[in-house]
Amino acid sequence: MNRVGKRENDETLIEMGPANDGEETNGPLFENISSTDSELPGNSELEAALRLLNWPHVVGTASSGFEGLSTTETTLLISDLQGKTGRRFKLFLKQRLRIDKRHQSKDSIFFRDGVRRIDFILAYVDDPKIEGEKKVERRREFENNLAKAGLELETEDKKESENGKTYFVKIHAPWEVLTTYAEVLNIKMPIKENDIPCAVETPFNWVAWPFRLPEIVMHPEPDYFTAPFSKERQELYLIDDENTFFSPSVRNRIVFYILTRCPYGTEEGKKKFGIKRLINNGTYSAAYPLHDCQYWRKANDPKCENERYTLYREWARFPRFFKEQPLDLIRKYYGERIGIYFAWLGFYTEMLFFAAVVGSICFLYGAFTMNENMSSREICEPSIGGEIIMCPLCDIKCDYWRLNSTCETSEYSHLFDNVATLFFAIFMGIWVTLFLEFWKRRQARLEYEWDLVDFEEEQQQLQLRPEYEAKCTQKRKNPVTQELELIKRKSLHEYGKLSLLYFGVLFWISLIIASMIAVIVYRLAVYAAFASIMENTQTLQPIRGLLTPQLATSVTASFLNFVIIMILNFLYERIAIWITDMEIPRTHFEYENRLTMKMFLFQFVNYYSSCFYVAFFKGKFVGYPGSYTYMFDRWRNEECDPAGCLIELTTQLTIIMAGKQIWGNIQEAFVPWIWNWWGRRKARNNPENLYGRWEQDHDLQNFGALGLFYEYLEMVIQFGFITLFVASFPLAPLLALMNNILEIRVDSWKLTTQFRRPVAAKAHSIGIWQEILNGMAILSVVTNAFIVAFTSDMIPRLVYYYAYSTESDSPMSGYINDSLSVFRISDFLEKNRPEENPGNFSTCRYRDYRYPPDHEKQYTHTMQFWHILAAKMAFIIIMEHVVFVVKFFVAWMIPDVPAEVKAKIKREKYLTQKILHEYELYKLKQKLCEGRTDASMEKVVMATEGKVELSELM
């Protein structure tokens, strides 16, 4: 009895007054202990004291730091110690008790009792200098309201934190709260194990064996029939253990729903609520759910699922790039919204494989037939291209030049400008349709497997944004549900504000167009400089054939354009978010759609404007020598290379696409890693038992509500590059495939190792991105048809081949000479005339179809020009109609939902209805058996029996 009494007193002393014995230490047990004694007792002294105090059974643990002692034994031992050695020993044991206490709560996902799971963490720094009292009052009110909502809280003092400044509030949702909000949120829970047989394996499944993951990783839990949760029917659900019935992702989703709607007071006459506002005003520094373990090793606690570790080992490492993705485990750990993104990204990457193979074959065809290309052979031939004198490419400063100086460029342009280009453009138009249609089928399977059927209708009302609810002052009756719902009336002032916001969007798009014009002006201004430098610099003579003034201008302008794109992206992202916040959309779905449309419209103009310029405008409005067209009456418009503008479009596309992908991967991988390394540099020296799970996650980066938005945006912009301009660059799908293989592992690695665990959220599809992809697929048919017709030389060559060729043995002989018009040098205007004419040339050639100077219609377009233009327009019309007919026929032939999925959905609805009706019938019969019977009760029983029979008939 005495010993027990002493133990209680000493425990109180230890917890309430540790300052008497020295500071707490973050290092080993014997380090940094402040004491009047210079040394801690040696092992022999400790063993003697233990024998004297009749503690022989722990004598053997003295040399090992008393690791075998429990907390209770340590406390009892403290109370028995006396004397100098006893004081020092007592100090050591108190220190050990304190660390023992820490060890029970650190690096754990449970409260100190080891039973209640931590569902969410709130972190804050108590800084009295910056609105200290106001923030303390907000936190007190907020946490009191959380407790009233049924949540259980436990606070870690700042003394326990690594930096000595941060408080951590641990939140646990008990069973009553979980069941209440599971019903509110209409969360589907299992009622019966799925009895539908799995698909039968085919004999060729062994081919896919090297790419598969273990079954326990791919399918971490059995498949169940589910029904929306109801508190009144709890015995209907498969509840084996209340602590594990709701998965951690469902638990943190419920807690976050409460946090976003919990009030914390009234300020300036307005009701304030929601954790988002508290984070924005600095009351809390972070709010996040916990990862279940460290990613590089399993947790010591057997109650931890270790799903993060499994995801890292099997998914988030690059050596696993050839393996399939564990989508069910991703969905279970991160929620359906992140799961559907990785499912889409993986499917998109798989489909890119086929496009990359065909594109590579087309490229190889161009490489193997390079020497057979008659156009480049004539350009490179000294007797043909070497004798053709071309007109100067700029005014006054530029000299006349020989056509064969572009020999290498013309040869390389054949890699992309050949007959295979036309085939690949048509193939990609069909590939896009197949990709989108097969994705709909894949998405339908996931909707069924992940219980997302009818999700949108059920969740629309539940997705009301707290910011919208705070602004609502009126209610109206919903014509469908006949229930009152919150509405926000827009005043004349708000309409005026929205008009200004939309004007801001137009202003930023205009700014992009202005920046594109600035790049065009740069191209026009530096072209003459490049031409002059390359002509007069002897050191550049060896590479003049490869690096022409056109190519040098295009490359530098592409890099400049890429830098401007990145800067404008950085600025506009913040503007778009601010504008969307000011609009106060009603639901999260509306918020994301509005932000998506603003960002995509901006990114579309930002990334693709320069490619549209090179593809459809450059070289089309040049004029001819003696009557050139000028921009702003100052800069002469650019001309295409004699071999065409397609090689310049390829250069532009390659630089912007590859540069964006490289920069994106650097941002996604290295930036979070550097920030986390910097944040953890102090904690790296601490023992792991003193560096709590909540602190470890707090030091990670925040994924944010818009984290997936940027991932989708990046992939959709890439999708535009490989579809809108693919006729100019058949290797674009191959580059995209290589990037996406890396992208999947980079995204999974950063999500698993570098970011806090995101709050689980539901999503039944990729949302508005599906409509954007459909729009780009239709636009890609038009752009590729125009690229083949107007940017490449395919149509002019075909017209010459069939209508103007005079050589039956070599139909394409003479094409280069036929495509170049003649200009008399004496007809130059003074502002155009070159300063020098060392060769005393009388005529020069330029790329166009115009009559020669001695013709009565001199310098006007020839009939061949109009034939070629008519052929181009006819080609565009025919190609568009053929591809569109095939696209719509393929889309009609492929159903959006597979037949077996439709059958499974019907089967599940039937079984669910039957089980629910049988349950109702059972409960009603119970009431009848208890004697509470009347006529109305019997009618209800009969009606319920009728429902059961009806469901069986259905």
C-alpha cells in the first residue's frame, strides 16, 4: 500500500515539476542532463543500490540502460532511492520515464492511450506578438465547437515539438460521429460479399505476368455489394470491428467535412467558420490527416496498415515503371479522386504506346527515303541548286545567296514532310477517338468497382462550398426535392464586379497575344542581324548549311517564347484563382469547372499561339520582291525556308514541348524534395522516438486542393501538342510516352514521400477535362488538315506530279525550279535594294507562283497557284469529312459502358434492394411478435413483402 501511495505522489511530481531535475533532452539518455552532480552513477554503484533496495531482478539490466523496466517499475524504483547515488539514479530514471512516455505517443497514429486513432492534425504556433489574444480566442472557440460536434481532441505541448514552438492538436472521430456523418454524406458501406464470378483468365495471360503486382497489392480487400450507410440499420452492414469498419480515408474525409463547417465566432457582424479561414488568417498553420507509417519501413505498431510503405515499395519507385499500378490500393489510401487521376494517366500512357509505335515507323520511313527525295536532291545538286540565285532575305543588309546553302535543312525536313505524314495525321484523328471512347469504358468499370454509380446526383448538394454558404441569406424550395435550399441573390453591384473580373480575363489573354506579337517582332528584327552575321563571319561558314538564318531565328525565338510562357503562367495562375474566389461558385464542382476553363483558355493561348503562328501565318503574307508586306510599316514579314515551314514548326514544337516537360519534372520532383530537406535538417539529428508522426508529416509539403488540377492541366496541354500539331512531328507521341512513364513514378513518389497525406475526396470521372479533351480531338482534325495542306509541301508536290510534270521517268524532276518565281533585280525599290551585288546578277528567285518580269501579267499569280490553292481546299474538306465520319462511326460502335458492367450494376441494385426490403420486413415482423400490432402495421408488412417480390421479379 505504501509503495503504491509513493508511486502516485512521485508520478505527480515528475509530470508537474520536471524543472527541479533539469531540462528535457532530445539526445541519448545520459546526455545534456542538468544536475548539481557532475557525473551520473556508474554501473557498479547502480547494481549495489539495486541489491540494497531488494530489486535483484533488475540488476542485470543496469549495464543496458534498464531497457527492460516498464514505466510502472521505473516509477516505483524512483520512490525507493535515497542518498547521493540514489539522487543521481533517481534523476536518470525520471529522464527515462519521460522518454518512455514520449515513446508511447511519438511516431504513432494513435492517441496516448494507444487505442483511439488520430484522424486529423491541427498545428499552430502560439505567437503573442501577432494578434495573440484574438487567435487564442478563435482557437478556443473552434476547438470547443469541435468537441460539441462529438470529436475528441488531444494536444501535444510545444515543449514536446522539435522546434519548441509548435502545438499539435490531435483529432479523433468516435463511432457515433462517424456513423452520423456517414449517413449525412451518403457513404456506401459493405452489406454482402460480391457473389458475381470474376472474369475467366485467358490462355495468354501469362504474357502479362512480368507486368503484374501481387494479388494482395492489387486487391487489398474483398469486393462487396454496398448500400448507403444508415444508423438505424447498423446490423445490416458487415461490421466486424468498429475501429476498422471505416477506412482511414473515409474517416479523414468525415473529419474534414466537420472542420470546414465548424464555426469559431462572429467578427465584424459576420459569422465565421471553417478551417480554411483559420489557416488563411494564421490562427492555425496546417491541417492534415496522417500517413500511416514511414514510407521506407513498416511501423512497429501491428495495428498500422503500412499502406504507405506498400505503395512506396510497389508503385512509387522508378524501377517499378514497367509494373501495373495498384489502383485499388491508391483509391483506398488516397481516395477516389486521386485514384481516378492515376487510372486516367496510366490508360493515357498505355494508349500512347500505339501512337508512338506508328509515329516512329513514319519517322523511320522518312529517314530511309531521305536519299530518294527528289526535292532535296535538286537543292543539293551543284548544277541545279548551286546555280539558282535567291533574292535577299532582308532589306539592304542581306546579300543574294545560292539555293544549295540550305541543302542540309531540306534533307532534314523530309524526315517530317513526306507521304507518311498524311497517313499519320489521319491515324491520329482515329487514335484520339479510340482513346476517348475506350477511356469511357474504363471509367465505367471503375465507377462500378469503386461504388461511384449515381455519385454525381447524390453528392451535388453535399458539395456546397462553405464560402458560398456564408454568403447565402435566403432560401428557396427545390423544385425536384421540394426541400428548402440556400441561395445567394446577386445584386447590381455584384454583376458589375463580375463584369470587371471577366474583363480582367480578357486583358490577360490580350497580354499573351501582345507577348506573341513581341516575339514575332523579335524574329523580324533579329533575322537581318543573323543573316548579316552568318554571311560575314568566317568561323560560321562550316555550319551555314545546317544553321540557316531562318533556323537560328526560329530556335532563339522559341527559347524566348518558352521563357515568356513560364513567366505568364506563374502570374496568371494566381490571377485565375483570385478571380474564381471572387465569383463565389456554389459547389466545389462549379468552382473547379470555372477555374479549369479560365486556366485552360489561358494556357491554350499561351502555349499554342506561337505554334499557330508558324503553322498558319509565317510565310503566307510575305508579298514578293519589290512589294513586300511589312508589320507596322517597319519590319518585313518572315519567309519560309525553300523546303517549307514544316521544319520550323517541328523545331518550335520540340523546344516548347520538351522544355515544358523537363521544367515540369524539375518543379514536381526537386523543388518539394529541396524544401523538405531544408525543413528536416534540424530534426535529422533527433532520435526517431522523439520525432513524432505528426511532426514528420508537418515537415512535408502541402498537396493542396488544386494539386490534381495542375497535374491534369499539364497532361491536357501535352495532349494538345501530340494531337493539334502531330502532322509536323510524328515523334511527339514517343516523347510524350517517355515523359509519362517518368511522370507516373514522379507523381507517385512525390505524393507518397514528399507531401502530406491529402484529404480523401470522391470523384466519379475526370470531370470537365473530358469535355476539353473531346473539343481538342475535334480541333486536331482541322489543324492537322491545314498543316498538311498549307504548311507542308505535300499538296504542291502532288499537283506538280499529276498536272505539271514533264518527265515520265522521273515525275518530280524540275519541281524546285517550277516552285520558284523569277524577279528582275532592277525592279527593286530603293528601300529593298541590297547594298552590294558582287556577282552582277540580273535576276533572283523567290518562293511563289508568279509570272516572270517579261510576262504581260508580271508578278501576278499564275494559274498553277490557283490550282494548288483549290487542291489544298479540296484536301482539307475531304480529309476532315473522312476523319469525322470514321470518328463518329467508331464512337457509335463502341458503347460507353461495357455490357458486363451494366449487368453487374443491375445485379447489385437488385440484391441491395432485396436485402434492404427483407431487413425491413424482418424488423416489422419483430414488432408484430412483440405485440405492438394494429391494422396499419399489418398493411406496412404486406407492402414490404410486395416490395421484396417486386425486386425479385425485376
